[in-house]
Amino acid sequence: MTTRKTLILTTAIALCATGTVAQDVTLTIESWRNDDITIWRNQIIPAFEAAHDGISLDFQPMAPAQYNSALNSKLDAGTAGDIITCRAFDASLQLFERGQLADLTDLDGMANYSDVARSAWSTDDGAQTFCVPVASVIHGFIYNAEIFAELGLEVPTTEDEFFAVLDAIEADGSYIPMAMGINDQWEAATMGYANIGVNFWNGEDGRAALIAGESRLTDDAWVEPFRQLARWSTYLGRGFESQSYPDSQNLFTLGRAAIYPAGSWEIAGFREQADFEMGAFPPPVPAGTDGCFISDHTDMGIGLNAASPNQEAGRIFLEWLSSDEFANLFANAVPGFFPLSSAEVTLEDPLAQEFLGWREQCESTIRPFHQIVSRGTPNLSNESWTAAANVMRGTWTPEEAGEALQSGLSSWYEPHQ
Amino acid sequence: MPTARTPRRPIRWHIAVFLAPAVLIYTAIMIIPLFGTLNLSLFTRGEGGTREFNGLANFATLFGDPRWSGAFWNATWNNLWFFIIHMLVQNPIGIALAAILSSPRLRFAAFYRTAIFIPAILSFVIVGFVWKLILSPLWGVAPTFMDTLGIGNWFAPWLGLERSALTTLALISVWQFVGIPLMLIYAALLSIPDEVLEAAEMDGITGASQFWKIKLPLILPTIGIISILTFVGNFNAFDLIYVTQGALAGPNYATDILGSFLFRTFFGFQLQLGDPHMGATVATVMFFIILAGVSLYLFGVQTRLRRYQF
């Protein structure tokens, strides 16, 4: 008798439980931004959940280096979350072509984004978009304003002024002129080559010419940035060959180095670590050029797993992502990741505002090897890491680096054959 | 003539029953994946993501394409150098330390034994991180220490230079694992009966010559086992390289060994997407390299080793 009662009771409870589950949807978010976990949990998720009853979010980030391969395996196995944070360009495009990301072209919020912003998550012809553009990162140089004041240095705007400043810091001898290492290799390519190169290959024009096969990596426009990097190595600290990325960050935030070739994503971390005044300047322009360019790289989008059972709720979340509310919330919560939507955003952080202000003065472009030209093996983007580090170490001359990259690209990319 | 009927021997089920768990588990987690890998290396991803059979074409690419074969042979030679350093440094030091530790007159032997063995139980992540810090040109102990000794000019950012990075990593690995040969040799030395050593002493063989003439020949089989363990371990190594130098095995692929090459190929890296089929091809070649090394030892060396029964 009692057994039956218990059984009925249990069944009833179980039924109630499933009833509530059917109404409440939890969206799991896949991301590589494990640095942002507290920002999502404390600011973004509560803001969304407060406005949307019945939908809760679960932010599940992993280590950046593992993200692409792990996400691919999870999508293949059908165990990936509902919401997918999208890498820019080919990695996500492939997922879309395999039918693993939902088509979001008809999302109302898409109207808030420019074509350039959408390009990173659109098909090559631009007809279909599959991720909501969320953030871009801007390259430039962050400097220690106290050291600059102490040594009486002006913020450089041209290449000659830039090297004059570096010479002055070196001559003084109290500080390392520039904090950068090549042990992890990617800094050399990303914060070095892609950062300063934009002024040599003229931003989007040069990038388009490379994709079309009209310009070759052995041309001066692509080799000259390597020559600059080769000159940089005399201004880096002792043993920069085995200096890692965190080493460089610490050198700068401890006040031992004057200039840090940066991406805007550093801002939040530097704010926490450094107790001195910081300023920023865009990549110095070479003599005899007018206008300037910045690497304003579309870095992060957010899309919807096509196999997710919660398509409706997912779209509601994505619509919210494209709202002005999210753009302001995100931009101020993560200073240094700049929203790509046309929303009017005011940043409280002056350093972040400085970076953002360059969009008015200079033309934006993205990193040169991310779209189309890194589709084959060998992978041009990965090769450029090794090449830039080799040039700075002195293993290769700038010309050899250009030739190595060109021969790799020519081996599989038709417009260059 | 009445032929004595040989009684049919009962089928000895218990053998099968007792073997079954081991055979089943070993098959499930070793044999099937191994053949799965071999099988995967014979396919390629066709248009539209289908899997297509293409025979030995992956192997032809690996050995024939200048890029693939360049990377492969670079990794193989690096791996061989990694192994040679272990054989030349780790094992002789292990044997020497074991010989010293087994000396009955040594005090605090248990302490030394433990201290030397401790790195072997540490995680690669810790070892890699600690050594990266020690050797760091910015905050490392090594440059400061060498400065106080007056040889600061000899310091170089070893992990960042092509000519020294691999050797440095190999020596770090030696530091970590020198306890393993030490323990095995130590045990072998202890198992040599006292009568043998006393007989040697009666004949006037003592001290160093006792080690070379009596003890070393007796522990040769153990040294053989250590060599083969080192070989298999080195050609499967990956962790230390990944932790200290990352998946691109910098500087300029100078520390790329077969394990890191396999990782990059199979799982991809950054913008490079993984290729399970080429990855399986590399894994298959690694399997055959290790198989060849082990066979060489088993048939070429071990059968000739003389064993002594006490």
C-alpha cells in the first residue's frame, strides 16, 4: 500500500519536474574566453536573464588553444552547446558549410552591422551570415606615460620618430625600450607584423590584392614590415629569444619596459596590474605616406548550433546580443573588445576610448592572412608566426621570410600559381 | 590388440576463463584502436566530408611531398637526438648513482634515493614550468646564479635558440627521469648475492674493478630493459615539448619531435584545422618506428645477453 503511494508520488513529482523543464530552457554557451568567465557570470548573464523569463544561460569556456579542435569534435559528436562563439573567417565558415551553424541572415539585429563587420562570418559572396559579430580588437602600442615624462619623450607618429624614441630610451639605459619576446612566436606575427604592416600594404587594398593574386609576399609591401621587425630586436630585453608572452606583459606592468606592442585586449589586464599612467599610439606611419591604417580585427562572433533543440530561445538570445544594450554592457565590461555594431558606445576607460578613437582617424583593416589565404596546407597564418619569430631571432633575413611564405602559399593557392 | 585408448584430455576451460578479462580489456583498449588507426591512415576526406579509401597515398604524401617529408624527417632526427641524449646522459648517470647508493658505507642513502626519484613523480606541467622559470633570462635563478659565479657571460636564453633548445629540453627530461634507471639498477645491484662478491674479493677484485668486472655484467639485462623503456618513452614523448614550447615546437621547429608533429597534424592548431587521416598516417609511422626499435632489441640484443642464475 505504502509502496504504491510512494510510487504515485514519485511519478507525480517526476511529471511536474519534466513540465517545468519543458518551459525553462538553458542555453549552453561554448567559448574560448575563459578570461571573461566572471564578466559573463556576474554581468552579462544576469542582465539577459532579468529581461527574459524562462531562458537561462550557462557559459562554458575552455582554453583558447584547444577551442577550435575541441569544438569541431563536439559538433561532430553532437555534444556541443546551443550557442557557439565563432572564430573569425574560415574556421566558422567551414562549420556553416557543414551545416553545423544555423543561418542567421534573417535575424532582425543583423541590420545593426556593417558589411565589413559581417564579412568575418559571412559566405565569400556575402549572401549568408551565420554569426552575430560581437567584438573586434585593435592593434597599437601602449606606453608607460611616466617613463615618457621622465625622459622627456614625445609620442611618436612616424616611423623615424618611433625609432628615435626607442634610441633615446636605450641611450638612457634605465628601462628596456620595448617589451616583447618571441618564445611563443605569435606575438611576433600578431603584435609585430600584423600591427605595423597595415601601413605598408595599405590596409584593405593590399589584403584584397594578396587574395586576388595581384600582390606577392615577396613584394616590398609585405617584406618591409619584416625589415622593421628585424630592427626591433635590438630594442628588446636581454634574452628576448626565450621571453614568453606573460614575461613581456609582466615586464611592462612592472614598469621595467617603456613601450609594449599591444592588442587592445591587454587593456583590462594592464589596468589591474599596472599602477602607472598609460597611453597608446597607433602604428607609426612610414615616411612619405599620407593617411594611416589600423588593424581592427574582427575577432569574435556568436552563432547558433544548427543541431541545438533550442532554436527559438537561441534566436531570442542572439537578437539580444545585437541590441545596443548588449553592445554597451560588453564594451564596458571587457574594455579592449570593441563592439562591431553601429550602436553609439561610450567607454569609461580612457585607454580603451583612445584605441576606439583611431577608427575616426585611420582606416580599419583586418589581419592579412585570416580570410581565404589560410585555407590550405601549409597554413599561411601559422607559417607567419614562425617566419616573424625567425626574422626577429636573425635566423632568416626579411627577404627569406617573404620567399618562404610565398612558396608555401603558391604550393596550394591557385591565384598565386 | 587392444589399443590403449588415450583418455581424451578434458578441455581446460579455466585457462580461457582466467585469460578472458585481460584479453578482452587489452583488445578493447589497445588492439582495436591500433587497427582503427592503421585503417584510418588509408582513407582521406573527400569532397563534401565523405571518407574515401585512397590506399597508401597518405604515406606517399608524407614521404614524397617536400613539405611533409621535411617536417617529418626534422621531427624524426630531433627525436633521435632526444633519445641519444637520454642514452648518453640519463642512463650512465642513473647507473653511476645506483652504484654509489648501493655502497654500504654511504650515509643518508635513503634520503638521496628519495630526493633523486621525486622529479619522476612530478607532472610534466610543473617540471616544464619550473625549468622555464629557472632558465628565464628575466627572472630566472640561472642567470643570477651564473653572474655570482662570474660566468654570467656564458648564460644564453637556451630555450629560445635553435641550436640549444632541443638539447636543453632533453636535459630537463633527463633531470626528471634519472630516478627510473636509478631505481631499477639499484634493485638489480641489491639482488647480486653476497657470495659472488665475496668470491670476487677472495680473488682480489675490489672497488672499481669489482664494479666493472662483476657487477656490470650481472646487471646488463636490466640496462637492456632500461634502454628499451627509454626508447619507447622518448619516441612517444610530447608533453614536455608542448608545455614549454607550445604546439609549434619553436624556435623554428627546432624542438619538434614526432609526438608534437602528430599533435599538430591530427588536432590542428589555431587556423590550421586538424586532419585525422594524415594524423593517423603519422601515428602509424611512429608505431612502426617503435616496433622496429623494439624488435631490433628483442631479436638482436636480448637473445645474446647472458643471464646468470644464482
